[in-house]
Amino acid sequence: MKFRENCRYALLVPTSMGVRLTPVDRQPVYCSDRFFMQATSAETNTASVLSYLGLKVKVLTRFVKDSPIAQFIRYNLQSRGFDIDAPEVMQEGPWGYRHQFNIADMGFGPRGPRVYNDRAGEVGATLNASDYNLKQIFENEGVKILHLSGLIAAISDQTAAFCLEIIEIARKNGTLISFDMNYRPSFWYNREAELHHTFVRIVEQTNFLFAGTDDFVKCLHVNLPAIENNITERIRIYKHAVEKLRESYPQVNIFATSLRETLSANNHLWGALMFDQTNWFEIDPRSIEVLDRIGGGDAFVGGILYGLIRGWEHEKALQFGWACGAMAVTLTTDYLQPLNEEQIWNLWAGNARVIR
């Protein structure tokens, strides 16, 4: 596994940007009248880890022209240090295009968080490869990793085609492919056959695959035993699944997944697994405090990709990814904003002492 040299961008992410509305004081949505709004997407959540730690990241997306929500999102992405390529689309009236809304509470104690997605008219569903100068980006400027998620691939037929087109030009120019499957039942409803076909084609060209056993079953139709809510059993089944997948997808250099057991909304057991074609690396689940669980898995992926780009040994990259995920769930934003590597390694070491 070797990254292309002399690249302008460490990472490129296509994404559909939206906003998240979260009740303050950890209250449920239905009995709240005060909300915090933030710009969000799974892909930029992942990319933020690398950007805040000093690597160059490019975001491909679409904005609704003259929308104050689009401007709010643009300002946020700029504050994270991203280069943004975002063609504008006319709204076409009140029932036209818009940015997605996610309305989600944090949960508290025994009351789990709940997420409500409002994605009708989502402008990100219109992503089109012809809107971007992909030859300039991948051939002339250079990208080390193209990171995709199953959310983008599953939004629409158009985004599925977009993902396959951008993978093709990326691979031709030496860019490695990262894919976080992110299976969502609501996205797959009545589209199982077509999305299975798309996801198989993506995984066939993927170098770094982030997915759990449920993703393997639902997206790739891997036949596995019933998955119990027991981490020890889930680890055994995950390893069994990877052994089966290696035969069909020999080009995958890294298989990785986070391991989570929810004790309460505020206390999780958090672990991780990685396989690098030769060795298994495992982080036993450890108890972590949780303010807001959304974004933890994305930061986990971002931390691993950062470590791989830095040339770290795979076990070290996995540890860093674990710590990034554990830190992300202590923040009110969906994305991690690390101060520096030392802050992440202190978390890994269990060092929460004050630094003066």
C-alpha cells in the first residue's frame, strides 16, 4: 500500500451538506423550544480530523443559490479549513431544492437519542461528476485518498453514478479509495437490488473498508449467523466475515470497525478491530463518557486515515482512530476538532489531568 506522492490534497470527500437541530440541555425534540443549529455531514465529520491536524482536504458538494442555510454551511466549512468546490443550484421555489435537516436529541441516561431526517428536495442528491474539473483535481493537483460513504452512494441514482465515476478517475491517477458503508435502512427501502449492485462495485475498488457485520449482511449479502448484542460474539462473527470477504475483495488493504455497546446514553463501551491482510489488531472495549454519540464513528475513520497517511504502523493508527472517536462524543458538534496529536494521545492513555 503506497500513497501517491506530491499531492496537494491528503483527502477528498464528496458530500451532501445539511444542518442539524439539537435541543439544548439534552432534552427530547418534542418538548423543546430551544435548539442549537450546526452544519453537518458524515463525510466532513471524517475529514475534519485531518484538516484540524494540518492536512489539506477538499470538499465537493452543492449549494442552493441565495440560501441563508447554504451560506451558514459555507462559513462553517471554511472555518474548518476545507477547500470547497460547490456549484450552486437554483432553489426553484418553496417546493424546490434545499439542504437536508437532521433533527436529533442527545438522549440522557436510560433515554436513548432519537434522530429525525428530513431530506425531501435534498440538493446533494443532484451531485454530478460533470460539475467538477476532476481531471484537474486528480491528475494535476493530486489526492492521496478519496473517501466515500454509503450515505452519499445511496441518496439517489445520480449520486450512485457519481461515486462510480469519481472512483474511476481517482484510481487512474493513483488515488487510494476509502469507503465507510454506513448502511441506513430508510435509504435502502425498495432499492435493495440496485444499491447492492452499486455497493459491490464500490467495494471491488476500495482499499480501506470501514464496515460492521450489519453492513456486510445488508449491503454485500454476506451470509452470517444471527448477530447477538454481545461484543465478544460480534468480534468472532466480524472476523469470520472478513475471512469470507477477502476472497471476493482481495484488493482491500484495511478492514476496520468500531465496537460499541451502549450501557446508557452517557456511558458506552468503545472498542475497535482492524485487519491489514496479515494481522489482526484489537482494542478491548473500554468505558467512555458520552455527551453526544453522533459523529464518533466518523471521527474513528478520520483518525485511522490520518494515521495511515502519516505512515504509522497499523496498530498505532487504530489506537489513534479509537481515541478520535472517544473524543468526538464529548463534543456538541458532530465533528472532532482536535487541538493537536498530543491531545488525542492523552485521551488514549487515559490522561485527563489538567494541562496548564
